[in-house]
Amino acid sequence: METEPEPLTTAKTCLYSVGDLGASIVYSVANTAFPLFLSSYPAVPNWAVGLLAQERSLVGAFIQPLIGAISDRLPPNRLGKRRPFFLLGVPLAAVALLFFSSHPPMAAVLGVMTIFSFFLNIAYDPYLALMIDIAPERQRGRIGGIMAVFRMIGQAATIAVAFLLWTKHQPLVFIIVAIGLVAAFTVTFVSVDEPPIIRDAKPKGMQLKPAEYLRELLSHREVVKYLGATFFFWFGVGGVIPFITRFGVQALGLQENVSFTLLLPALLGTALAAVPAGLLGERVGKKPVLAAGLALFGLATMLSALLARSYVDAMAALFILGLCNGVANALLFPLFTELIPGRRAGELTGISSTVWSLAQPLGAFGAGLLADGTGTVRGAFAAAGVALVIGFALLMTVRVPSGRPLLAASASDPLKDAALA
């Protein structure tokens, strides 16, 4: 039987959220700097930028559930279930960033960039699952809001560094980001204690039953509908983020370093909305607050694609989009935790990561194709808005349980044993 952990203090919540700050500075580089970094190599089309320059890896989409399942089933040890993965994923991502700082040949860049995001996701998905291990459900909305604020601080720091150094000291940007990543995860690693691992029985050996696993997962309709809603959310977000800096340069005529400032109003809006959204979600329910945010996000994205014609227009539009994004950042994962049992948090977080890791590159790829075909990214932004509205519509069909996760774990549950039992 799962026991709910004690509420986190504000200090512990902040120390836990520092890890998200570290991840966000790397994801920000992937989303905003990589498109410009790739433009320094000849003949890299927008569709390739869309696939490579964003925070999720198609490679990771097929491995993350396995990593999560392993983290759920680690034998008792001094570090816990989740933190050992920090020791693997964070150094790999840092080394890759140092590799990019040397501006290597194009073939090497393409090879490493294909799996770069997966390196960090090895640590980041167990990091997210750690929230379920250390915090009660009723507190996760506000924790998600505080995490979103730290996330925006990390992204703002990255943009400031890029603004100051990108034009003349590009390698130093990658070095600083690598150091920041390691420092941030170190803070969370040493300051947040995991609960002890308690084994009810000796774990079984590996049993790979993919067909049975998928069949059992699909039988849980509300979970599947929620994953569908998040697919369209990340599909839409993936279609926008990698092209914001390129839009500034190509459509608005901005200098490359100035194009990074387009992200600042979005980050400000996200930071302002995240904590109030988390607290409001605790009071009236996470689903209605998240649904309102997604609906506004989609409509605002479509209108922005049509109406933003100047730097000032773009800054105002991105602030509004940031407010909507703050709601989503605060509540997407906390609402998912209400549908799943804590003992399988890593495994099912890995499944949600698979959805994320498929949707975001596909959205970016589709947006890149649309941009290449039309000669502008405006149509791609409008299509992203449509995807966000579809995500809202699917979310409205999800029934959130009261008091018990929809996806229960029992001794006879095939989903519990299918990947790693």
C-alpha cells in the first residue's frame, strides 16, 4: 500500500526546483541557440532544424519508459531510485555541450545533436518522477508552479548570456551552460533526500511483453486521452519554439543576439502565471485551470501568427503566450500524477516522456516543412495554435478521479510486469 509523503517545506521545494533550472538552461539552448548555431553550417533546411533544434529526442522516445521502469525497480541503495540517473545523464549532456563549443564538423554535429537531448532526459524524467516520491498529491500544483518559475529563471539566464556573448564568444555560451547544468543538479542531488526503497518481494527478471504492455495501457481510457491531449500540446509547442529566434532574424530583421530577447516577455509571462495557476489548481481543480490555459494558448498563438508584424507586436504577443504557457507548465505533470500510482512513477513518467519526445520533434518537423513550403513561419505558428486547441478539446473529455489513480497497480497487472518486473 502506498503511503503519502509529508508536505515539502518552501525551502525544500525550491531546492528540488533548482534541478529544473539546470535542465531549462540546456533546453533553452536547444530551442533557441541551436537553430542559429545550425545556420552557421551551409544548407541546413528548416525541416532539419525542426528535428534537431528542440528539447526532445526521437531516440529517447523509445527508451525513456525503460529507464523509468528501471528507476522504479532499483534495489535498495544509499542514493535512492531517481538520483543515480542524475549521475549518468547530467555528465553526458555537459560533455556534449563542451563538444558543440568546439564548432565541430557538420557530420559530427548531426550525430551528437540527434541524441543530445536524450542524454539530459536520462536524468530529467527520473527527476520529475521524484516529485511523486517526495511530495503529496495536494501539494504538487504549487510545486509545479514553483518549478516553472525556476525553469523561466534558467531560460532567462541563458538568453542573457546569449545576448551578451553569442556574437563574439559563442563557444563560451556552451561552456557556461554546461557548468550551470552540473551545478544546478548538484544542488538538488545533495539537498533533497529520497525516501528509502522498500521491497515487498524480490523483483523478477526482465520480461519483455510489448504487445501485452500496450494492450493494458490502452485499456485505461482516461490515461490514454490525457496522453493524447499532451501529444497535441507538445506538437503545437514544438512547432513554435525552434523558430522564434529565426523568425526574429528572417521576418523582423533583427540581429541574431537581439532575436534572443523575443523570449524574454514569454518567460516573464510564464513566471508570473505559474505559481498562481498552481495555487488555483489546488483550490478549484487542476483540470479546469489547465483547460482554460490551453484554450487561450491555442487561440492566442493563431492570432499572433496573423497579427504580429513588428518587434513590439511580437514582444506583446509572446507575453500573452507566456501567461498561457505558465498555466501549462505548472499543471501538466501534476495533473498526470493524479492518474498514476506512485510505485510506477518512473515507468509512467517515461511513457508520458515518449509522447513528449515524439510530439515535439514531429511538430517541429511539420512546422519546418510548412515554413520551407510557404517561405514563412507564420503558417507554422497558426498550425501550432490549431494543435493546442485540439489538445484542449481532448483534455475536456478526461475524467479525473477523486482519491485514487485511474491506473492502479496490482499483483496481476500486466502493465506492471511487462517492461521490467
